[in-house]
Amino acid sequence: MRRLSKLVTARPRRPGRSDVIRGRLHPLRLCPLRIRVRVVGLVMAMREGSRPRLCVMCAADLDGGPAYLVTGGLRLGRRWFPRQLLVCTSCYASGAPDPVTGLSRPLAARQTSRAWWAELAGRGELLPPTPCIACGLVVVRRAESLLRGVTCSRACRTSLTRIRNGGQGSGRPCGGCGQPVTSGRADSAYCGGACRQRAYRRRVADRAADRVPDPVEELLGAATPFVDGHASGISQALYRALYRLKVARLRGHDQAALLARLAAMDPGRVKVPDTPAGRRLRVALRGIRPA
Ligand SMILES: [Zn+2]
Ligand SMILES: [Zn+2]
Ligand SMILES: [Zn+2]
């Protein structure tokens, strides 16, 4: 008997991180989803401008020398996503069209397993090396008709829209406390997280107060365990009336006679079990009686 229970409870052990450390398992045999999350997190961290900033092709440190902003793509998991990327001087020189003949280089010179690039960002003339407005990294790119300032990345562009008005807020009254908003973005509606949460709670409460409870709706809801479910113990007459009311409502038939019959039943004396569902049904029956 004991041996049998051992057989039932013994399960094959799943490979884990300790097997990788001891060299029993190749790292890629681990859960692919977990690895993918880690890779995506690494790519995001690199893209969001955490130091040091690296060339997307050769992983050289970009601080110091000029970085070339190019259009291209990043592979996240199995899919490629269009992105603007930063490459170092030597990677740009080996992938850009030949300066003497003007001939383009093969794609292999501009591609790795997780990134590729096509050309300098922008469609206008070549701009002189310009420091990124937000972080100061010197960037080489082409002009663009609507370009308002040279930034090196999406993260720097976002931080720029936040600091452009000096973090002075919108000056409009806060949706939570009513005081003028004097900090944050130029379109900020609240002075802080506490006021945003307070306004949200108020909206939810207002919505709940606007809903007028329908006594017939409540009666059908209370009758559901008895009509559709397995609850029992109500009188045959009450069951029949509730069932017919439900069907009439579903089909859009006239419900006045059925409601009058239910309202005529005495909620204090009708046979209903003494359970939470039964008590709710009794209260709902009281609710449809004319005052
Ligand atoms: Zn490089
Ligand atoms: Zn920047
Ligand atoms: Zn406020």
C-alpha cells in the first residue's frame, strides 16, 4: 500500500535554474517565455537610455564619439519592429553607401541577429553633429521638415515633452482638490496621484448612484437560483409565476398580469427557504408590491 502511494505521488522533477548552474542543462532548455521576458527587458532597458548607451550593431560604448541615428528594426522575440537606432562611427562607415562610388553595401553589413538598419534618419540634408537636447549625446542625422530639435531616442523625446514647460503644470484647477495645478506636464489635470485616485472614486460612486434599481430586475435576479439553478424549497405557485415572468420578459410579452399575481402573494407568508437566496427573494417580492 505504501509503495502504491509513493508511485502515485512521485512526479518527474522539472529542470530548474540549479541544473543550469551545475552544468546539467543548456540555458536555452529553460522556459522560453522567461528567457524572452528577460531579453525584452534588456532591450527595453538599453532603448530607454540607461547608461552606458551602446551601438546596436557592435555594442561599443557610444558616449564620447558621435552616434549615427538610423532607421531600421529590432527583433523582439520572433517579430521585427521598426525602430530608430543608434550605431557607432565604425559600424556606420562599414554599412553606409561607399563614399567614392556611391554604391550601397550588402545588407549583411547592416544586420545582426536582433537588429538591422537601412539609412540615416530623416529625409532632408545632412545635419552637423548635434547634441541631443535631453541627454547631450552627439547625434548625426538628416533634417526633417517638422523636426523641432535633435534627440537621440524615443525616451529622450518623451522626457523632452515633459520638461519643455519646466514642469510647471497646466495652471487649471485640479480635478480632485480644485487648487490650480502647479507641477507636472503642461496638460496635467490633477496635482498628484492622491487627487487622481480621489476623482476616480468619485466618478465610480456617481455612476453607481445614477443607476435606478428596477424592482422587477431585482426580483428576477433573486429568482435565478430557484428558476435556473438548483435551489429548491419555494412553493409551486411561486415557481410557476417566476418562471413565466422570466419567459415573458425574454420574449417581450406582456408582464402586467404576471406581476399582479406575484404582487398579490403575501411576501411574509409565501413558502420560501430560510437561506440567503430565499431571504433575498422575499425582500424582492416585497419590492414589487404597490406601496
Ligand atoms: Zn558599432
Ligand atoms: Zn538623448
Ligand atoms: Zn489636487
